[in-house]
Amino acid sequence: MSETEHPPSPDGLPIFGNGVAFSRDPVEAMESWAAHGDLVHLRFMGESMYLVTHPDLIKQILVEEQHKFTIGPEQQETFAGVEDHAMTTATGDRWKRLRRAAHPAFTRESIASYGDRMASVTARFVDEWADGEQFDLHAEMRRLTVQILGETLLDADLRGQEEVVIEAADALVDRTNFRRPGQLLPDWIPTPTDRRFRRTVQRLDAFVDELVDERRDTGTAASDDVCATLLAAHEDGDLTLPEVKGNLVAFLLAGHESPAGTLTRVWYVFEDNPDVYEALCEEYDRVVSGDRPTIEHYDALEYTQHVVAETLRIYPPTTGVNRQATEPVTLDGYELPEGARFLIPQWVPHRDERFWDYPEAFIPDRWTRETDRPEYAYFPFSGGPRGCIGNDFARQELTLALATMVGRVDLDVTADEPLTFIPSVQLRPATDITAEVRRR
Ligand code: HEM
């Protein structure tokens, strides 16, 4: 039992509270707050928020006592106006129905059926790069992951149309960016960011509407993708048409940025860990016969899977998981009221030396060792019933896309050290990361 009634509370500025430190450097802020304890009380613009960083407390919230929590209002506010019909903003029975209807598209079997498309789209994408070509790596990886989603979600070739998704996601991240000037204004004052948000979201909605309507006109049975599963659920009366479209919009937004960020960071990590890139190439040459990997190679690409897992540990793509208590809860010995809000960041437990040897080092082989580490010291996809529906999809996509790239190119990456991040819902690098292509 704790000795005081309230969790420790790191100092913040009057009015803005701890938000100023977060806007300066989100990961440094979260690390410094966590130094006060496993459960810490923060204030953001007068709002109370608890930071939770011990794996056992995280498991309690996400799994063991998940029925006492719902997604935080932050998540609903972030996605309001763009994912109103999607599972991301839904709660209670509506969320259960939306999630259940989408489930068949994310079973292991369905995901395996997307495997060859994940690799072939990557091969097609990489083959367009010329030797010596230079680009903004994150922007390029986002175009790639949007194209992969186009083929696997919608059976559509989105080459040349990626910006529709990318601009809407940028507007979303901007809206939650603590550094943007209008962030401190009341919600009813429209800012240029809000206007841009509305414009890009309308464009994305119209884009998905058109693709889905086209599919309905031509019949859905022939295709084997996420859209077909959702339309089948619509025909069975389990989803409304706006819910089918809303979920597809949510998958396009949630499903492209995190995988793209992870691929960007993998290549960034190779710069300081050339032995990892060499080991990947060695595995590729040993395991993959033919022009590129297929789903049959997936299990054997063990080292590649470990590189992906380690990248998600050291650079988790999301800032954290949000929850709100729907009834009074006892956490770490403290009695917290109904309505208490929680931020559960991956960055801190993923690098906590109580649970990891050499937490700052990139060691893919740590994933081959037996360990008694608590389960929720690692949760890039969150966990429990509300955890990421795209977890297995993303791990398979990242493994096959990375192997396909490694079989074809080396990327010479330039970036300032260490990486810094935009204070937003995603830990998107604020640092420019450029890459130059060297064909293998
Ligand atoms: C590296 C890749 C990814 C990471 C790290 C990631 C991480 C996350 C996290 C942390 C959450 C919050 C879960 C919670 O509140 O407990 C989430 C939710 C979600 N993710 Fe992902 N994600 C990734 C890829 C994907 C992909 C590829 C898709 C779809 C194709 C996707 C779709 C979603 C959806 C729809 C939700 C909301 C689930 C719900 O509310 O029930 N994600 N993701």
C-alpha cells in the first residue's frame, strides 16, 4: 500500500501544467515523469491525467480489469469528424459489433492470404527506385504502406493517389500536435488546421465512397480482401454502409502511418548497426529462393521478424494508449475516481532497465532468449480486447516488406542524432531522414 493518498505529481507550469514539457520533447518528458513512480499524476491545460508505466499496472488496465475502462476522450476527440462511424471511436455494444464484423478479415488465415500482395507491392515499389536516387524516407515508406493497404483492403491500385490518405493523416496528426499555434484556442474557434482537416477528410471520405460503391456495382464475391469481408457483413445486416466505409477510412489512416514509421526506423537503425543489415541479407539469401519472398517464407524469416520486434520496442510508433475509468479503481494502492484519465506510453516500459538488459541497444537476438520479463513490458500494439486489430497484419507486412527490400537494395540513410519526435498521437520523427538507394 502506498504511504500517501495521491500518486506523485511532477512539477509543471501554472495553467499549462505538464503540457509544456511534453510539447518541447514528448519522450524526454514522459521519461522524466516516470522517474517519479510507476503511476504519476499530471496536469495538461487544467485536465488531470495519470501516466502509467509499470507492466503489471498496464496489464491490470488493458486486460485484467478492462471492463472498468473505456477509450479516453482524447481518442474520440482526435478521430471526431473522420472516424465517427468506425470502431476507433465506438464504445460498448456498438464497438463490439463493429469489431466482431471486421474480425474475419484479420484472422491468421485471412492475413496469410494477403501475404503475397504485401511482398509483390513492395517489389513493384522498390523496382521503381533508380540506383543513387535520394528521397525523404518516411514520406516514401508512407506511399508504400498506402499502396499495400490499397491492394489488401480494397483490391485497388492506389499508385499516384496516396496523397489522399497521407494528407488526411497529416491533418489528423497536426490537429493533435501540441506545438501547433491554435492548439490552445477553444474548440469553437476554427483555425487553418481545422479547415485543412475538414477539407482533407471530405476528400478521403469521397475517395473511399467511390471505391466501395464501385465494388458494390461490380459485385464483391470475386475479391478476397478486407472490403469484401465488410460488405458481406453489411449484406448480413451486421454493419451499415457508413460503418463499412468508416472502418475502411480508419484502416487506411491507422494502418499506414505506424508500419511506415517502423520501416523508416529500421533503416535508420541499420546506420549504427551494420551487422544487423548484414545478418538480414544473409537470412534472405539462405531462406528466399526466387525473385522475392512469399508467404511460405514467412516463418523461416525468423531474424527479420526479430528485427521488426526490436524496432517496435526501441521506437514504438504510438505515443501511448488512452483509457478512462468508468468506475472508481484501485491502482498501485491508490483509490482513483470514476472518470480518471490515463496515458499508457510504450516508450517508457520498452526502455526500462528493470525489464531489459541494455535497453538502449538494438539487439534482435534478445527475442530468441527465454525471459521472465513481465508480459506488458512490451506492448507496441496495446493489448486486451481493445488492442490493435491490425497487430498480426502489421507484423507480417513489416517482415515481408523488409525482406523484399533487403533482397533488392541497401539504403544509405542520413539523419541528425538522436531522433526527436513531434508531440502528437504518433511518435513521428521531427528529424529529417533521407535515404539514398544502392541496388544490391
Ligand atoms: C506497426 C504497426 C501498428 C502499430 C504499432 C499499431 C498500434 C496500435 C495501438 C497502440 C492501438 C490502440 C489500441 C488500444 O487503444 O488499446 C491501435 C488501434 C488500432 N489499430 Fe493499429 N497499429 C499498427 C498497425 C495497424 C494496421 C496495419 C491496421 C489496419 C490494417 C491497424 C488498425 C487499427 C485499428 C482499427 C485500431 C482501433 C481498434 C479498436 O478501437 O478496436 N493498426 N493500433
